[in-house]
Amino acid sequence: MIELEKVSRTFVVGGRPVHALREISIEIPDGEYVSIMGPSGSGKSTLLNILGCLDRPSSGSYRLDGVETAQLSEGELSRIRRHRIGFVFQVFHLVARLTAAENVELPMTFAAIAPEERRGRVSRALEAVGLLARAHHRPDQLSGGERQRVAIARAVVMEPSILLADEPTGNLDSQAGAEIVELIEEMNGRGFTVLVVTHDPSIGNRARRHVRLADGAIVSGHAPAISME
């Protein structure tokens, strides 16, 4: 369960405060599929960074499964990011000299998981995104959609419970983007809590619940009456 209560985030730019988030309150149950939409500068990515424990609120409360994250050390937050949360970004962030399999393996290497277990998890993750046959190809040998699939496999290989996607189709053509959205929805069907930041209503409207931001505040958040078919 994700619980935010009156979460605000303020940055100081040029000596003046900029209010990126204003008293955000929201609950997201396990297994939910939520889109976060709004215009540029509305606070979407700032909210996702806080949800992913990449940033801390300036004020308010963020509880993850009942644990107040403000009370956690940087090491504890790092373990949450490593084991509980998977990240997918608009930019793929793949290491150019590594193969698809080696890119997927990286988080497990940092977590000191045994090599035999790493190999098994890599194969399962790449198979889940339909890229097992491309395991030994480097990023420059893959299409944009395939690179994003590798990024998704890397995001889920540590078996997190939450998948956060920030404009995951922003660098893809419409066909590849549709395939990535379908893949993310498959992950939700497997039990992942999925939050997708997008400016594209055709993507955001597919979620079971929409949260819309404007000027750092939630202006609507509801379950859509739109068919998922």
C-alpha cells in the first residue's frame, strides 16, 4: 500500500522557492494500475521520484506498506529501491558495451546474487518480455522497442512489487509504444502495482485509475469508465 498525506516538495531556484508539489494526498492499493497525467511542469516526475524513494518530500508523509519513509536512512531507502521498486524511464539507460542479458543482470550483480541464480533470473526476465532470442545483442543491435523491453526486464529482474514508468513510450514510434504499454499491463496482470507517468491521454486512459496534476496539485483522481479492450 502506498499512502501519501499532504506531501509537498519545494525547490529553491535562483534564491526563490518553487513549489513542485502541493499537499498531495493519495492511497494506492497493492496491484493497482494508475496513470499520472498533466501538462509539462505539473509535478508528475517529481511525484514519481518521491514514490520511488529517489527524493524526499519537503513536508508531509509518505508511507510504504505502513512504514514512514522519512524515518528511513539512505541505506534503507537504497534497499527499497533495489528490491521493492522497478524503474522504467523514457531514456533506456542501457550500458552500450553490455549485451541485453548483461544489462538485465546488472542489478543482481550489485546485490551480490549468486551467478547461477542470476543466469536463471535473466533468462526468465528476457523471456517474459519476448527477447530471450536477443539476449546476446548489444543495445546498438536492437530497435528502440527492444531496448525498452530490455529496460523493463532489468526493472523486474529483482522481483519488485512496484513498477514506476516515466514516459516509457516517449522515444518510441506508435507501434513500439503500443507494444510496451501492453507489456506493462501484462506486468500489472502478474500482480505488480503499476504507476505510469504520461502526457499522452491514449496511454493514460488505459489505466484503471487516473490521477491528473496541475501546478503541483491533484485536480482529479478517479476510476475510468473506459473499456480496457
